[in-house]
Amino acid sequence: MPNIRSVIKDVKKSRENHQRNISAKSGMKTFIKKAKTAVEGGDKAAAESVALACSIIDKTAERGIIHKNAAARRKSRLMKKAAKAAAK
């Protein structure tokens, strides 16, 4: 543990941010999983869940929790699954 007061504050803030980022990533993954199951299950609300998941992914990338290219990749894969399921 550091002795300098400002470094102690930095460590505390870093831990808080880390916990927040972990929570945001977990929530994002949950929405992605819900969208995937809706698409695979053939639900009528699958399009809504995919749109919601894409929105959550965008917000996560906007906050800098995940990289913008990672967000684009996740959205692309999700939309690809949705399009494939809709074609059937």
C-alpha cells in the first residue's frame, strides 16, 4: 500500500473504476446472450433484443470500457446471426 496520500486516492479510484468496468462488461455480455438466445429461439421480439444489445455495446465502447473495434466486431457477429436466422 502506498504512503503518499494522492497515490492512495489514485489506487482507490482505480479499484472503483475497475469494479464499474467489470460490471458494465458483465451486463453487456448478458444482453448479448439474451439477444442470441432470442434469435436462436425464433422469438418475435428478437429484433428488439438485438437492437438493445447493440445499443448497450455502443455505450460500453463510448465509455472506453471496450475498444471501438471490439464493439464493432461484437455487433457484426450478433447482426450476422440475426440475419441468418431471419433468412430461414
